[in-house]
Amino acid sequence: QVQVVESGGGLVQPGGSLRLSCTASGSIFKIYAMGWYRQAPGQGRELVATITTGGSIDYGGSIKGRFTISGDNEKNTVYLQMNNLKPEDTAVYYCWRDEGDGAEYWGKGTLVTVSS
């Protein structure tokens, strides 16, 4: 069964850090890219960061310089290191898996809340 499962969300104070993880399973050989999108209350889903199996990375504009995406192909896992978190980073973060042929899969999401 093809799926992606996120972990690592939670409550953090402004200026703090969190690391999200996402592990893929099922038909691993088909994966072209993985990454993260987020959706804040009342807003649409936006790109956070993506990484291809070849190591090419793309970041959304609002998080550049604060978040870092990395991947471990052997573990079929991508990580999102989030530093200097701001209240506006509060959102549900979704893991995304792209098989390069139009097939995409989404995790159920993990909530990140930045608040004092």
C-alpha cells in the first residue's frame, strides 16, 4: 500500500525549532520527489519545500533561510528542520510524494503551532 506518514509536529514558542519527518512506504522505486506543503487556518495549501531523489531542492518563498529539507533515500524518509519559527508558521504540515508520472500522494498532516 502506497502511503506517507508524518511525525514531529507540536507546540513550540516563537523562535524555537522543530523537526518533521515523513516516511514513505509501498512502491518506493516509483518515487521521484517528496516534500512538505502546509495549510494555515482559512488559507490555501502552500509549498514549503520539496526534494527529488537526485537531491534537487525547492523552497517556498516565506520560509527561505529558516527551514531546511533533507532526505535519506535508504530510509525512504524526508526531514524538515524548522528554525526561528514564527506564529505565522502555524499550520497543518502535509507530506507529499510525487512519482513523476502524475501520481501524487499526501499524508494526513501534522499540526505545528507556534505560540507563546
